[in-house]
Amino acid sequence: MKKVIFGVVVIAAIGIGAFYFLSNLNSIVAGAIEKHGSTVTDTNVGVSGVDISLRKGSGSIKGLRVGSPEGFQTRDAFSLGDITVDIDVGSVRENPVVIEQIHILEPVISAEISKTGSSNIEELRKRVQSYTSGAAGSGGDKSGGDTKRIRIKEFVLAKGRIEIDASAIGVEKRTITLPEIRLNDIGGAGGAAPDEITKVIVSAIAKKVTSEIANSELNRLIKNQLGGESVTDKAKGLLKKLGD
């Protein structure tokens, strides 16, 4: 009888623990995004809401923003709007965790050009690169221990826009369209550490933003203000690294 009672207590404890985890899952995910995002980018990362359902294998993230590095006036470099996520539920306890799709709709990229021709987007990319290079040099995740790997089968960023602020060099603010960005099988079959996933995504966005500005009429105006040096010239080293 004592064994039966003990078994019931254990089952009840497991049930309570599972309920606590599931009922707090959204806040756990939100906290993880803000903590790890801020660490990798070395800027303020915030999210206004998370709604994850493991039963449905889907979720949404609202109001994810990535702040600009110090030295820039623009508060947020990325404002990612509505994000929907489809999860392979069967992989949640495995390594890697498989995310079928991440879809970001109507993101806003706020690119600020400084007096020297540098940008907050480029600086943000450099910070992510610096962090992940340090993590690789230390043998993986800086936090130590076994790193949970992630595989993202499809990443889509659609209907975005780039708001360009080059007022520091006397060019009026303007907005241009950000073409769709689509990445497939990030992390590969074995998955990758979260910081490496972040580097791939941020680098892809930074490269696209730099390319779109360089190919726009705004580039000519910036070139005139910088004494003949364009955003393309300023970004040659960046684009080479991003293309490696």
C-alpha cells in the first residue's frame, strides 16, 4: 500500500512539474531570447510576447527587436514584427531540435549611416562575428557544457523594408524595399549551436541590406557626401567576409 501511495505521489509531482513548465514555457522562451540574443549581439534584445504550443508544434513571437550598438542614434537596428514558428515536436527532446520553418513578416531594418560611412548594421554584424569566433575558439558554447543544437529547415523573411537614416552626412531619410530573404537547412543535418545560427541569419540580413543600399539611388548621394567613397566601398571588406 505504501508503494502505491508513493507511486501516486511521484506521478502527481511529475504532473505538477510538467504543468509548471508548460504554463511558464512562454516566459522561459522569451527570457532565453532576450538573454542569449543580448549576449551574442552585445546590444539590447527584447520581445513583447511569446505564444508556443508544443501540442500543436507551432508558435508565434511578437515584437522582437534588436537594438543598435552604442554610438548610433537609431534605437533598434531590427524590428522583426510577427514571427511564426513550426516545430518538429518529436525532436524537442533530441539533439538537434528541428524547426521546420521560421517565417518573419513585415520586418523593419533601420540602417543608420554615420559621418564616416559606417552603419549600425555593419557594426552589429561585426559584434556577432566576434562573439561566435570567440565561442569557436573556446571549443563551442561560451556557457560551457553540452550545447543544444538547432536545425532550421526553412527561414523566410518577407515583405520587409529598410529605413535609411543618413542625415549625419546631410542625406534625407528614405525607405526602400527589402526583397525576400530565404535560407534553407541552417545548421545542416547535425544542427548548430544557437550562436552560430544567429551569426548565419544576421550575416544574411546584413549582406542583403548592404547590397540593397549599394544598388539604390541613395548610394550615389552618400558617395557625393563622402567625397567619392560609396557605401559599396565602405562595405567591401564586410561583403567579402559575408561571402566566405
